[in-house]
Amino acid sequence: MTLSEETRGAIERLVARFPERRSALLPALKLAQTEAGYLPREVIAETADLVGVPTAAAVELATFYTMLHLEAGPATRVVVCAQLPCALAGAEALIRELRGALDPATIEVERTSECFGACHRAPMARIGDTYYENLDAQARQALIEELRAA
């Protein structure tokens, strides 16, 4: 698999914005993942080449961050923040409720140790680039209905 010319161009424009090329690696990998759905080794290597860093550096980054996926998965991933503020606001209950209500063959619910930076709106989840905050019982049910309808 190779990246489209559009994604390659977007990565090249991204790299040009950073004074240190390596700083563009994480957002470049996210762009590549958006296109490919996950990050197979050849996509990681191609992205590293575009950024101008060793493939090993890109692999290190891709294996460090839970937002980057090295294996194909369902089309939809619901990522729930489990940092302390979200945990205290019910993140574990949110995860259990989502997993119990959604089909794991089409929607993956995962816990992350990465903070989403909106602790005052806990608990929260991310689907793609969309953040769902203040997921109280009513908001959870609306999210479940939205995901089932999609």
C-alpha cells in the first residue's frame, strides 16, 4: 500500500511548517492513518521517508501512542479517556456501557491513557477527530443511538 498523492502532498506541506522535520512525524503519521485506516509497516516507512527521519523513529512513535493503530480494526473506534478526572467521572462505567451496547465487529471501544485535555468536561470519548464531552447518562444514550444508526 502506498499513500495517495493528496496525502503525500499534505504531509510534505506539514513538514514545511516545522523548523525541525522530526516534529512533524506524529501529525504526519496521523494523516497517513486517516487514509489507510491503520499504520501497516510500509505506510510507516513511507511516512518516515516523507518526513525525512529513519523508519525506526517512526516505528517507535507509532508503537508508543495508543491513538496510532498498527493493525486493522473496525471502521469505527471509540476511544475513552481513562485519566484520573475522567475515571472519577465514570469512564469505566462509560466503557462498560458502550461495550455492552455496541457490536464489537463494527465498533471498537478502547480505553486510553492519553489525556484529551478537557478534564473539566469528563468523562469524554473521541471518535476519529470528534470529541464527545460530558458523557452523562443522557449523552451516552444519544451517542449509542448515533453509533448504531451510522
